[in-house]
Amino acid sequence: MNFISDTRGKVGGGVLLALLGAGIPALVGAALHSHVGEPYQETTLYFGTERPGGRPPVAEQEFMGFLDREITPVFPEGLTLLDGRGQWQRGGKVIRETSYEVVLLYPEKEAEERNARIERIRQAYEDQYQQDSVGRSDDKVSAEL
């Protein structure tokens, strides 16, 4: 009987240690990856600058004018502008170009209304600068502003 009692104590202690060992990393992970803030949508727009027909690319001052006229008025709370280098293929030829990335952050509950604004911006740039498209990516994020 002592043997069974000793085994239970050893097995029980081993199980307890295993559970604690498994639980501590989970607790630390949860603390490191906690979701702080409110649900937001993050949209990144990718604006190329090359134009068809050998025309000069969209100059920086032209893009900044577009930003001031078309984007800032409909996203007055702010945005992030990044310079980029893009490439794509047309007719088997790789075309490299300067590009701009505009990052917009807005409450998820406003996503439907903001989507209409974003689509108008994309269409305006395509029309004004003879672009095939303006790239777009959307992500759900948590943000505290």
C-alpha cells in the first residue's frame, strides 16, 4: 500500500508540474499578444508612377498635389505616406517604378462608408494619371489612438 501511495504522490506531482509548465508559456504568450485598443481597419493603397506611351512618370510634386486635393480632404484625421519601389509585368517585360504607399486607419464600424471614399480616390488617380490600377490591401487591426 505504501508503494501505491508513493506512486500517486509522484505521478500527481509530475502531472502538476507538467500542467504548470504548459500553463506558464500560455500565460506569458497571452500577456505578450493581448489585443489592446479598438477594432480598426487598415487600408494600404499602392500608387504607381509610370505612365503609358513613353510619357514621363508622375512627379513627386504631382503626387503630393493629388494627396492634398483627393486624399487629405476625405481622411483629414491623418494618414501615413511611404515611398516605395514597385515592379510589374506588361507584355513579358518587367517594369520598375517609383511608387507611393498611403496607409489609412479608421474604425472598423466605419468600413462600409470609408470604402466608398477609398474607391473614389483609386478611380481619380487611375483617371488623372492614366494608371491601369491602384493596388489596395485591407487588414483588421486593434488600435489605440
